[in-house]
Amino acid sequence: MVSTSTLRVLEPAPNVLAFYDGRISGTRLHSAEWNWLDDAAYALGVASYAVLDGSDALVYDTNISIDHARFVRQELMRRGATSITVVLSHHHKDHVAGTEVFADCQIIAGRKKAVALAQKRDSYGKSNPPIAPLTMPTTVFDGDLAIQVGSVTVKLRPLDIHSHDGVALYLPEQRLLLAGDALEDSVTYVAEPNRLEFHLNKLERLLTWDIAHILPCHGDADRIARGGYDPSFITATKHYVTKLLRSRTDTELAKLTLLEFAKESFESGSLIYCDAYEAVHKNNLQSVLES
């Protein structure tokens, strides 16, 4: 079993719950050796979300373990949910680890995500810790999709940033974006270095959306609890990606720590420094320089 003793339920917006765990120094959930749950999720802080109105709930990602997913489902039921739909933001492990708990629910995914999950199913079952079984999507869609959760309209929009199969949730009444991993604080994790220029273009387009508040899956718990980030979060991510691309030719940039590299965004408050992201930044630089 994986402990959920540090998992917090936050209420960042009307009808929205965040199930946040991690960023607790000296605490690990799975093992002392490197593993994806502790080192690529818990150490960075991770949230899954739910939109809840009356008896209807929409779960956005299934969190980092079966036990976390079970906690999410039990809390939603305690608050009155009797009908639960799941939407997956993208195929990475820390977003799909709890799918088994929702095996009797409708699980919605974009077509690219469904393909990626089918390709990763066997390897995820052998990962550390394993994700087995991985429950596959029951509903696959292309383009945009609107869902009604009680009286709340939720729009599913493709967002090809960080991962080619990303899907964001947009709540138009609140001008609220649930961004998955497309936006990440302290900085984006570069999973597809050969597509960074494309991701940069999508960040530019994201700035044209009518957004007032942003809730990422990886971010600062206090900022999320206070309602999330403003659109300067998008601009800060764009600046970071731009500098990463410049580091291919500017050798001095490649020598900077994260604190130095994104100094302006940290000073302005658009990003919040977390020292666990120094390793992410180092990996980002290496990935970009090798791509």
C-alpha cells in the first residue's frame, strides 16, 4: 500500500477540488531507490482534480497510485457524487496510475492518448512501481469535446505542450484552465525535446485563450489553494522554453542553475522556485542539447 497521509484536499475554485500530495522534504512513498512515483511525481508535488456539482463528478487524472485514486473516489462519494466520469490529461504514469479504481466508470481520452496508452501498457506493468492493471479508456474522441457536470460546462481541448497527446479542461464560466502538465511550476518538464519549437508555438496560441486562472498538475500547493496562477504563468513558460532552445548555441546559458536561468520569472512571482526542479532543469538542458 502507498500512504495517503500527506494527501490534501484543496478547494481552489467553485465546484473544483484538487487532490494534492508531495513536495515534503525527507518523505518518500515507495522506496529509497530511484522510482517514478517518488522522484518524478511526489518530490515535485502533484495534483489531480475533480469538478463536482451535486451528484455528478468529473475526475481529471487518476493520481499517482491506486491508494490515492481510492481516496479521491471515496471523498467524492462522501460529498454526494454518484456518477463519476474520468478524463485523462495525457499518458504519463503519474496521471494514469489509479485508473483501476475507476474501471466501472466512463474513462475519456483523446485518440492520441489512447494509442500511447496501448503502446505503453506492457512497459507500465513492469515499471517501478508497476501500474497493473492499466485500465484503458472507454471513450475516445478527436478535436474538442464539451461535457456537462451538473450545471457546470467543461470543455476538453487538445493542448499539445509537454506531451503530444495532451488534453486540457477549460471551464468557460470561470475562465479557468486545468492545464495538466502543459504548464508546470517551477518549470516545464521536457519530455519531447525534438518538438520544443512546436510546443513554443502552442504556448503562443494558449495566450490567446480567455483565461483568468490556471491550475496545473505540478505546482505550489498554496498557490493552487488560493485559486491558481494567472496568465503570466504561460508567458514565463514561454520564456523558459525560448531560453532552452537558445542554449543549443549559447553555451553560457547551459551552465546556469534553474534559479539563475529563470531568475526574472521567480522574482516576478510568475513562477515559484522549488529546489526539486533543479534536477528537472538539468535534465531539460541535457535533453535539448542532445536532441
